[in-house]
Amino acid sequence: MELANRVKSIIFDCVRKSNTETKYREPLIGFAAAKDPLFLQLKEIIGDYYLQPVDLLPGAKTVIAFFLPFNKDIVAANRGSKVAREWALAYAETNNLISEICAKLKSELNGLGITTASEKATHNFNEKDLITPWSHKSTAYIAGLGTFGLHRMLITSAGCAGRFGSIVISAEIPPTDRPEGKYCRYYTEKKCMFCVKNCPTGALQIDGIDKFKCYKQLLEIDQQFSDLGLCDACGKCAVGPCALGER
């Protein structure tokens, strides 16, 4: 567990020392075996172009996933009728922070003789079909950080309001157990459809999501906050009862 604790310490330290305006709750960190059969299942479902950990890093043994949950004020701000500037800023700043975390992990682990590889935090997808060759959310699921909700987002014990990152390493860390139940109230109680009702475009429905309608909305939001850098973020489906992990 020494290496696992070292990894956690690096991530916690990066978040604590970040100079972002965005404030975070305590990060969540999980580990998956690079040969976990769920990675291959993703390839079978998504397509041959979906990357396996060994495609990113020959000799890969472990995949580290982490979740940076936004603080309550950011969630509260985005519960208004419009996308909050705080939410857009959090999206942009957290993507940069994820890159910084991966760079720090690479530097520190390389010093221990451990090689690493990672994909960027966002926009690693094909804009023609909006399909990514590496999903941080799916990786986080495999690494035991949460379960998927009706909104197709990953709900963790700290909720879903935040950002995920992941990195592949050449050293072995015992995998994290995956949750046995589901965190989404719609799946457990059939009582909640907040995300569907709160979707501003109607892109999200019980039986699926129109990714292109959703993405069109995200690009419009990006234009609204063009001074912040890339922030094609809406988050209206992520500020309901599952946002903060409150049961």
C-alpha cells in the first residue's frame, strides 16, 4: 500500500496547493488492474479504436482514476436558470488541474522507476461522432469510484459535480473494490428524474441522450464564457440530488 498512499498524497497535495479560484471537496482516488476485463468490454461495446491501458503504455499494470469534486457553492450557483460563471470557470480550471496532477504523478513516479501515460482531461474525442478512445468516467467506474446514473454520468460517494482524470502506470497497486449497489435514485427508488427534467435542451431522456443536441448547447456556452478558455460545460444535469453525494 506504500505506492498507493504515495499516489494519494501527490494528488491531495496538488489540489491543496492549486491556485485556482475553484474550491474543491476532498478528492476520491481509485485503482484498477490494467488487465481488468471491463476495459476489453468497453472496446467491444465502443469499437476497435477504443484504447486499452497497454495501448497507452506497454507494460501497463495499474490504472489510477481520481475525482475532483466541486464545493457546494459552485453547485448552488449552477442551480439557477442559466449556466453559472462559477461552473464554467470550475470546468476550465479543473481540466488544467487534472493535467497538472498527471504531470506531477509522471515526474514523481518516474523518479521511482515507474513509467506513466495519460490522455488529456477533455476534447480527446472525435467531433464527427463525439466518441472518445479513452473515457475517464468509464475508467473511474472500473477503478471503483462510483456507478453510472440516468444522466450517463458517474455518481461517486461524493456525488457527480466535479471532474475525473486518470493515468496508467507500470507498477502494480491492488485494485479498489467496486460498489455493489447503485447511487442513482432513479435506479434505486424510481423517484428521481431531476437530470432529465433539468436538461435545458431536452437532449437527455430516460432511454438515451442526443449527444449532438447536447454538444451544440455546450458550444454555445463556450462562446458565452470565451474569456475563460475552453469551457463547453453546462452541468444542469449534475446539480440535482446526486450532485454532492448526499443521501
